[in-house]
Amino acid sequence: MDVTTKAIALRATDYKENDKFVVLYSLEYGKISVHARGVRKGNAKLRYAADQFCFGNYELAVGGDRYTLRNCEQLTSFYALREDIVAYYAACAVAECLLYCTEDGQGEPQVFVETLRVLEYLTDGKNPLLAVSRFILRFLEVEGFKLDFSCCSACGQRSAKVYLDAHRGVLCETCRTPDSIAASKLVSATCSLIGGIDYARLNNIDLPLASQKEVLGTLGKYISAVFRPLKSIDELIKLA
């Protein structure tokens, strides 16, 4: 059986002499691993289909739980990401989020659309760190870990100091646990601001780089507590 799906290539691993295994994030099937035969050959017609961040219509042969690449119509390569190291690591942080924080074979159209939007923004946007923070906030919301900074999720009270808990979200100083992550007023205010706006509007936010790093660093700690650490976030913060 063959299927066709829109998908984004997140990572490719060499296999045998001329093949690769490509991890795609697809609209209908979520994260899947695809055997791409012969794409390492110099004259391979589908070589581009294994390039990181290739977005296209992938035609796949399906046998049981295995997928094999048959064809790919490339819609965009997001090549500009390779020309800016900060934008590239920002895109890698997004890719890691999908690779390590989603289940195989579970399609989530909202996450797919959000991924396309953030990659499009990162090709020419001015605030890549804020874009990744915006993506993480939306990803957490879709996955059932929405961060509501308006009040404590446990007692409902407002607090001058807030903390992030892997199990209960935003907590006040009274309800926090020993493992809770402190979130400054800057982090709280910035997350509340960017959580629901379009990526294009991030260009209008004039936030010092040190503050952007603080916001992303805090969200990085939180997503590490909920799922697992994303190494690209640390590298992005160092490079920016």
C-alpha cells in the first residue's frame, strides 16, 4: 500500500552503503521513520528528500509498520536556515522537540502547522529565540501542558513570584514544590505576551537579547522536566 503525506524531514541517519533512514514529521501520521534507498548516491534523484528541513509531499510504501520512500515533491527546502547559524540552531531546537517529545505514529495537525509557521518565520525573522519560545508554549498547550501565568493552577491565587511545575503547571510561592522552576516577572510577562500572537508580530517586540535568553532558558528547563532535555536550546542560547 502506498500513501502520500505532507511532511518535514527532521533528521537523517546513514544506513548501509547508499541508504538513509529519515525521520519525518507528517501531517497525518506524526513522527515516522522512513527507509530512503539509494539517496546517498551522487546522482540520486531523491537526495533532497533526506535533507534536514525539507518540506514536501512524500509518497511512501507501507508494509506493516515500516515506511519506504518512493517519491517526493519538494515544496520548500528552508535552505536559508543553513545560512544563519542562530536560525539553524533555532530550527534544530524545534526539530528536537518533535523528535524527543512526541510519540511515533500519532498525527497532530496543530503541531504540524505550528512547525511550518515557525520554520517559515526563522528563515527571515528578527527574533529567533522568541520564536522558539513561542513554539514551545504552543507545543506545550497542544500536548496538555499549557502554562497559564494569570494565577496559580493549584489555589487560583495571583502571586508576585511564580514557579513552573512539571505536573501542575504554574504555581505560586505557597504551592510550589522543591522541584519547581522559578520564573521571573520578565519570563511570566513575556510568555503571556507571545503565547498567543502570530510569529510575524514577534518582529515588533524589542526585548534585550539577555532577556530573550532568560525566557528560552526557563522554558527549556520546564520542557526538560516534562519530557527530556533539548540540547539545541542550550547551544542556541550560547550562540545567540
